[in-house]
Amino acid sequence: MTFDDVRALALTWPEVEDGTSYGTPALKVRKKMLARLKEDGDSLVLPGVPPDERAMLVETRPKLFYFTDHYRDYPIVLLRLSKAKRADAEPLLRRQWRALASRRAVAAFDHG
């Protein structure tokens, strides 16, 4: 999977737009970060993942999910895009999109 694959998926959802964050390509929902490409060019920064869930993901799938000391105190997990499939990224992206998008946009998407 590549960031372009993630981008193509997320841009099908209402209120998602291209942006940048820390000088890297990002996807935003109402000006808030949905996900961004990490500086290494292969990791997706995925907000909205609580520490207990992150710990489980990292423990059960360490080749795919990880985090660095920088993200230790934040509800964020890193996903290695080169090892990921759409089914690995989509549920986490969709959950964060639902948290950031307007109720109206989510309702329209669910009933569309």
C-alpha cells in the first residue's frame, strides 16, 4: 500500500481533503488531521488509536504497527505502508474520519 492508495480511499469520504502536516502529505477532515505520511516516506501516522489498542496492535502485528518515543504519550499508531493492505488501514482511518466529520456528513454517507 502507498500513501496514494490511502489518499484515494479517504477522498471518497465526505469532508476529506488533501493537506500537509509537518511538511509531509496529509489528509484532513474539517482542518483536523485524519492521517499523514511520516518523514520516512513509508509510515502512516494514524491518530485516534488509544494506548491500550495501540499496545495490542504493536504486540500482535509488530511488522505492521509500531510507535516511537515521540508518539508514546499520544493516541497515535504508526503503520508501515509497504507491509499494509487496505484491510489493515481502512478500519482505523474510517473510525477517525467518523470522529472528525460532521454528523450530517456521516449520516449522508451512511444513507447514501
